[in-house]
Amino acid sequence: MRKTQDVDRSGSAASVADQLCERIVRKETKVGIVGLGYVGLPLALAFSEKGFQTAGFDVDPAKVASLHKGISYIGHLAGDHIARQIELNLFHPTNDFAKLREMDAIVICVPTPLNLHREPDLTYIEETAEAIRSVLRAGQLVILESTTYPGTTEEVMLPILEGSTLKCQRAAYSITNNNVERNSDADPDFYLAFSPEREDPGNSETERSMIPKVVGGINGASARVAQVLYAQVFQSTVLVSGTRVAEMTKILENTYRCVNIALVNELKLLCLRADINIWEVIEAAKTKPFGFSAFYPGPGLGGHCIPVDPFYLSWKAREFEFTTRFIELAGEINTSMPDHVVEGVAAALDRRGKPLSQSRILILGVAYKRDVGDTRESPALRIIELLKRRNVQVEYNDPHVPSLPKSRNYDFGLESIPLNSETLKQFDCVLIVTDHRSYDYSWIVRESALVIDTRNATAKVLEGRDKLVLL
């Protein structure tokens, strides 16, 4: 089936993509964002702020209802701003996926977790692709942003979408000066591209629009149309020669961080035995103006990317009979850090004559990262589980996480308790897992019997250091 809309009088098939690009620039296109989480919701608001009619799709009716009430469930997004975009009739949250047919561009921002065997779980991508396939029409642009292994767009997304009888032919293309070179390939029935999300929750210094957007297409027309769409929101785009390159770019970025964090985590374990302050070592190494980038140790990795992406790559590598030994070792080191924390807590309490199993421990911070409310893959969850296995009474405080949500692996039923002098005095140990800026660490140390710090959050605390343990 070939599309007939938007073809100019000359009959040039290539002009279909050109005219879609022109409509994008004139903001005459509707944009749909599937998945209104930490990636999708900010992206939907970004397009609506630029004047695009933007629909946000999510399977969770509670999220959609909250947005319609102007209530934000993401800390750094203001509810009144969301309400304003809805009031201006630019942002339309919905769980009616039939409305995908009305969209000219559809961007997929759904989760890509690992299953219990640490293998890729593409259920959300597949279900979204099926929903799009059922309403897919000629001339639509579909972009996958969810982090995944190289080949997902071409091997998973494309076959599902082509089940609609519309085709998006694979075709190599060349790039000159960040522009797709024109060729004689026929225009596809629909356009398909991959553009990795580059979110940094909690970073208030770098505007989202300033982060360059990497774009790769199934063919040249797809890459060009996707580039034009993102250029309306982002200050710069980076074209690559295909979806596999774009997918691998994201995996490299996060694997780079995973491996380097594993390195400093391992060095931290050595420094603890050698009675060397690893944090002071890193600060000294940072003074070198070349050849060194600072990474910091911690209680383990969290978030939706860094703990997951390297395993996506190692899984895919097995298809080519290749073992990513270096990456897998890094994953093992980072995964083992919560166990190290619990053993360190047990040792610190034992030195004070208090058995771990008879202790009450308050965890400060359960989010995976400073100043955010996201607990996905947070090392705090694993630490709580390990402590509970040893009959420890565990509570937590986190100003960004009022209650611990049920997840695939955890359901503690815990709520954040108030943080005051009376509370702190009730616990045998306060364990700093997430170093939120809102915490007064000097006061916490002063009011607590024992503070164990996994983030060097207490570096500037002067009084009561005899009650402090760096772990």
C-alpha cells in the first residue's frame, strides 16, 4: 500500500517527506508521546511549550487523572505549569490509545527493564508497537526513545509496524555536514527512527533543550524527518547512519559510567582496608587537567539506565558468540555494593557492642539519586531487603519519596517517617544512602548515636566525627 496524501503535483515521491518536514516547522503536526514518566512527560511538555498540539499517552489512568487536575507526580515539574499547558489546549493527557491515529509523530518513552534472569524485557515496547500498528496510517513518524540493545528498532519495532501492510524499507544513507544526503530511494509508507533519551534527573544546571539529540533512521527519509522534529525542541541534533548506531550510542554512554563507577567502587574497598580516604584521593586526582574524569563510589547503582543497559549489551553480544567480560565484571562489582554496605553496618555496630539483629536502623534517602523521587533500581531497596533478612528494624526518611511504591521485586509497605531530634535518638544507626541536599548533616550527626555515610555527604561536618563511619 502506497500513501497518496501530501504528494505534490510533480508526482515526486521524495516530496512527501519534504512536505511533512515543512508542516513540522510550521507546527501544523500533532505530536504524541507514549509513556508519561521521567522521560516522556518532560518531552511532551517541551513540545507543547513550542506550540505543538501534544498528546501524552499512558496506560496508568491515575497518572492521566493527576495531570488533568494539574498535579505533578515528578518532583522537578511544577503542577501549575502542566495545568497551564492543558488550559492553553496544547497538552492533552489520555489513556485512549486509539487517538494515536490522529498523531503525525509518535515518540515512544516506555520502560525497558530486565527480567529476573537479567535479560531484556521488551514487553512495553512490543505492546506499544502493537497499539500503534492497529491505527498506523501512511505518512506517520514513529520514534523509539526507550534505552535498549542495538537492533531493537529494526528487529522488533519494524516487523510489528509492518504488520499493518505499510512498509518502511531499510536503506543505507550518507551524512554530510549533519544532513542526510538525498538519494533516489523511494519514500517509505511511514517513517521509523531511534533517538536515545538523555535525561539527567535532578540536574538544574543544564537545560533539557541544550542536550544534543542523537538521531538515527531506518532509512534516510526517516532520519531527516525525525531530525527536523527534534530540531524544534533541541538546540542541536546529531545525525548518525542508522538506528543501530543510535542505540549503541546510548549503551556506550551508560556502560562508560557503569564501568568507571565499578572501578572507583573497587578502589574504595581497597582503600578502606588500607586506611586511605578514597574521596580525598579522587579530589586530588581531579586536579589533573587532562586524562582523568571523576567518578564517585557509593552503595550501588540505581536508576532506569546505568544498572540495566550494560546487561542489555552483554545479552545481545551472545548472539555474536562474544563475551563482554569487562562489562559483566563491572556489573558484578556494582551489584555487590549493597552487600558490602550491610556488612559494614554490622561491623560498625559490633564494635559498639550492638548486634545487627537487635538494632534499629534509619535509612536516609531511598531515591536512586540525589534530589529526585525516583526509586527504580535504587540500592536502598536491596539494602533494606538485606537488613530485614537479618531481622533488623528498618525505617526510612526521604523528603522526595513519601512512601515506597510496590515494585517488581520489593513491597516493603514503608512510609517516610519525620526527621527530628526525637526520631534520630530512637535509632542505633543512621545510614546515609542518598545524599539529598536538603539534609542538615551537621545536625544529623550531632543528634545521632552513629552515622554511617556511603556518599561522603558528611565531609564538611566538623563536630562529632567520632560518631561517623565512612563506608
